Amino acid sequence: MRIKKYDFDYSRRSFMGKAAIGAAAGVLAPLWSTIAKSGEITKAYPEELLHIEAYTKGAIKPGDIVTADNVEAVKNLLDPIAYNQVKTMGRRIHIVETTTDVTKLFPHEYLEATLANNGKAKFDATGNVVTSDGKPWIGGNPFPNAQTGAEAFANLTLSWGRHDQSVYAVRDWDISPAGDLSYQYDFVWAEQNAVALLKDGPYWAGHEDKLRYQSVWFTAPNDTKGTSFLNIWPYDQTQFPELYGYLPAFKRVRNFPTNQRFEPLVPGITIFLSDAWAAGDPFLTWGNYKIIDRKPMLGAVSGNFLNDPNWSRPVHGGQKGQTFFDTYMELIPETIVIEAEPVKYPRAPVSKKRVAIDTRNMMFVSYMTFDRRGEVWKSFEPAFSQYSGPAGTVNDGSHPAWSWTHVHSHDIQTNRISRFIQAKEVTGGYKSAWNMGSVYDEYMTIQAIRRLGD
């Protein structure tokens, strides 16, 4: 009997071996060498990892919808919370083709910088990312072929949204355990990188000791309107961000302690500052990074920009039919699954987080946290897309934009879900935009958050 070299279990055996030794991504060929040569991934993976119909032996194909009736065929491709949402809560997941063209998984300038600067990053004596001559990072993923948990989290942390500036107009709905709408918020989340700039960089003169400025302010409803927060991140990832908040009821700005990164921003919402991009804290304030698995997964990384005037999307599931957004997922050929612990947060209610990262673009596709007892607590599941589709194309300059489209944040211990979209516009006239030039004076100072709150 002749055994085929690339039989159905070849990928599984390859991933098991690589997880044990921290090897590079790719099964048939090194992934990032393949991308650098061709801009696509097909020569790096066998058929079973590029086509979900082959992986599931015909049980699921693009165009199908995963429901409670067929979810067992992809159970091992979902994190436990997503699986339970489909199996017991009426969630449906639309399946699309695997993206092989990596230009559709990045902002254009960020991918160009990742390719141009590949091999120029290292960790210094403190564990921070620097260039070969010891300067702050210069743009793109510093470790596109990450082989350790710390390298993967450096990719996530150094540029969250992968644009120099991002302003996200966010509309949030908070769903009770009974499936009712408990709260609805409009807010704006803004990011300004200070280093690794892609357009006018790599450094913002006078701010080279900072990584980013990030602010969030609520615009509706009236009882939370004006509540705002400002994070100022040092470049040194061993240091905590400065966190300021403006509370309209007290008409003053106050400095918040670091451990309030693990608390809801406003009543009823399940989102913490620590949750942002699965890397809401400096990556060296977490530790004990471990790669625990390499595996294919389902992830919402393409096809999620829908034809809606305000970039909204249909909802379904739960007891009242309004718990989940329609989401489009694809078979991701390879993810790195990493666990980390909050080593510099002795009072953190979180004992560890588990994050699955797509090796094609080093962006997270699944994030779960565990409470102090080690029990699963929350998931924070993102969806991404190039902003091109039935609604036309939205540019971030001269190229189609790439960004997140929506998120499900599920506290499974209380069974409360926050679901939110990146809207085109929210209350107050704020609109989503990227690479619009510095937004520092307008949104990123203490004076600014006080002004936004009045």
C-alpha cells in the first residue's frame, strides 16, 4: 500500500511538530517567503487547508450557513464560546472562500512596510522592539513570521488599527441574558500612532518616546454623553499607560488607576480597555507567553463590508432574535494559539488570555479571557474586511481601506453580549476615517477630552 505524502492528516501532524519547536508558518513552503514572491499563499498550504469543502470532506462549502444542525462538522475550527453560540443560542455563520490574496488582508501601506522591513526588528535588553540600530520600530509587522508568543503580541500591540490615524464611529447594542436590548451606546474610538508611521514617518517629532495616543468618548444616550477617556502609551512596553477620564457629572478630569483596564467603560457594556485588539495593555505588562497550538480555524477576516448606508448589518439569534450580527467567516489555513498571563497586574480579575492569530496577517481572530479560578469568562470576537463590496469601495487614501467591521463581546458567566459595529457615522456627526492626518489636538489631549465632554 502506498501512503500519500500529503494525506488528510499531513497538516495536523505538521502543526503538532511546529507548535512544539516554534517553527515558521506554512506547511508545504515557508509562508512569508511565498507571500514575498507572489503576494498569495496557495503554494504554502495543501488543498485541505485552502478549501473548507476539502477540509470537512464535503460537509460544509462556501455559500453554506453553519447552524446548530451542521456545526459539529466545524467544531474544531471554532473557539468554545463561538461553538456554543451556534449550538445552543441560534447563531448562524455564513461561509465564504478562503482569501489567498494577502493584499486583501492588510491596509496597503502597512503590507508594503511589513515586506520592506522584514528582518529589521529585534528585542532589546528590556524586551522592547527596536530596529537593528536600536531605534523604535519603523512600520509594518516587526515579526511577520512570528515564532514566539512575544513576537506575535508585538505585532498586535505596536499598531492596533494598522493605520497612522484611525477614528472609529462605533454603535453598540448590549443584550441581556433574556435576549432583550438593555443599553444602546454611540461612541467614538480614536488612535494616533507616534512611531512606526507609514505616511510621514517613521517617527512623530517630539513624541518618539510614545507609542500611541488613544481616546474614546460617548455621544449617546444623554445620560452617558460626554463620558470620555484618554490613554497615553509610552513606547516602553514595561510601563503602564497614563489613563485619564472625564465624567460629565463631576465636571472634571481624573487620573484612573491601572487596574481599571479590566472594568466596563460604562454600565451594561462588556468591553474593557484591556480587550482592545486582544492587546489592550502593553505586551510586557503581560508575560509567560506560550504557543499552545497551531491549527486551522474559522475566522471573520473578509467579506464583512455589507451594503448598508451606515455600514450596519442584520441581526439574528438569541431568545428575541437580536443577539448576533450576521457574520461571514472563512477557513484560515493556519493560526497560532497563544496564552499569556497579566504578570504586572496583581489585582487583575483575569488569570490568562487565549488568543488565536491568523499567520497571514498576524491579526487576532479569536480572544478569550479566564477568571481567577481558571474558568472561561469572556470572548471578544472581531470581524474584518477590505471596505469594498456591494456598497462600493471606501478608501483610506488612494487604496481600499481595510479595518474591523464589527465585534461580539460575550461574558458567558452572566450571558451578557455587547455587539458593536464600525458605523459610517454616529450621533454628534462623527464619521469613521483613517489616515486623515494628526488628530492629536482635536481628540488626544486632556483639554480635548474635557471639551468633548461638555
